Amino acid sequence: MSLFSQFLNHKGRPVQKWKHYFPAYESHFARFVSRPVTIFEIGCGEGGSLQLWKQYFGPRAQVVGLDIRESCAAYQEDQIAIRIGHQADPQFLDLVLAEFGRPDIVIDDGGHIMTEITATFLHLYQRMSAAGVYLVEDLHTAYWPEFGGGIGNPASFIEFAKTLIDQMHAEWTRGALTVSGFTAETLSMHFYDSLLVFERGRTPKKTAPTIPRRTPARYKAHDIGPGTVTKPADPA
């Protein structure tokens, strides 16, 4: 059964999710199904999404809900732990990390305040598992002043993410940007409507081989970055 089907047939606590998120969820989360996986969901809502993740990922999943509301403690059950604290508090996050280890998936569906989203990302992203997925929901708030956003506002997480696109490509900037941990540990960034997904992972040295190999005399090297790519030589 697909995640969307599970959502439509959910009988537990109430869960509210934008329907257009589900194709992205399944695209990025499918590889974790039925495997040992630790999920941090920031913002517990009414507890239903925690149950949905438990059902979708299966019996080996550990779901950890993080929220500032003490009433959310009532959502705790088998495979679902609740920890009360502020998402932008590094000491709180470190306590959760010490207890549950590196998360494989982080879903930020918390307060949607730009400064809090950024602070949480900066602290948790580098502390995730090496092949983890970090997902930020409801980024339409990045355009709303009451959430600290606004078009072109540098405090917006959308604007911050635009700088991360450049940082992901730092090794191609001919020294203009320094290769960072984010550069080395990020495979891809995926923008959807109101949703941003980061896929972590290390890649081998980038090469662009020609297949099948041809006679070397017919080619010359063109420098386009850290390495070289061969292209046909100009006709004589």
C-alpha cells in the first residue's frame, strides 16, 4: 500500500498533510521502508503523522517527535518517543541525539519561523547519518513576514537555501567558494512546492569518461573545472 493510501485510510490520531507532498515523501523515503531507521519529526501536530510514519516505515522504525508543547507527551507509544523542547535549542537537540543517535530522516514541520528553521538545520544536518534525508515542510511561509520571511528577505530559508545551491557546487567555482562539509556531504537538493529535500551522501571523484574510448590523437583536453573532459579536436 502506498503512503498516500495509508494516509487516506488512517484510523488513528488526526494527521494533516498537503496532498502534493506525498509523491516527494515516497520518492525520498522508500529506501528506508522495513529497515532500521530513526526519524525525527519536529512538530507533532495532533500525533497522527507520527503514527503514519510508524505504519509506513514498519516495525524497525524509531519515530521521535519533538515539540515545545508538553501535552504532546500523550502521543508516546510503541516505536514513538516524544521529547519536549525548542527546535532551535542546540542543548535540547544534543540531548535527543545522545539518546537516539544520528537520525536517518529529519522532517521539520515545526513552528515554520525562518530563524528557527535555519538554526535547526545548521545544527542537525551535519549530525545526521551519512546517507540521510532532511526535509523542510511548508516553505510557503518563507514568503510571509509574520514568519520572518518575505521575497528577497535574506533571513528567509528559501534565500538561505539558494546560497546552499552554490555551496553544493563549490568545487566548480574555481576557488570563489571554499569546499565545505556541506559540499562534500550533499548529493542533491530537491525543490517542490512549499517543500525542500536534502539528500546526503558522499560521491567519488567526479569524472566524465568517453565511452567507448577513441583514438587519443583525435581529442584534446579542455579545462572546465577541477578535472578535464576530452572533446573532439577541431578539424584540420
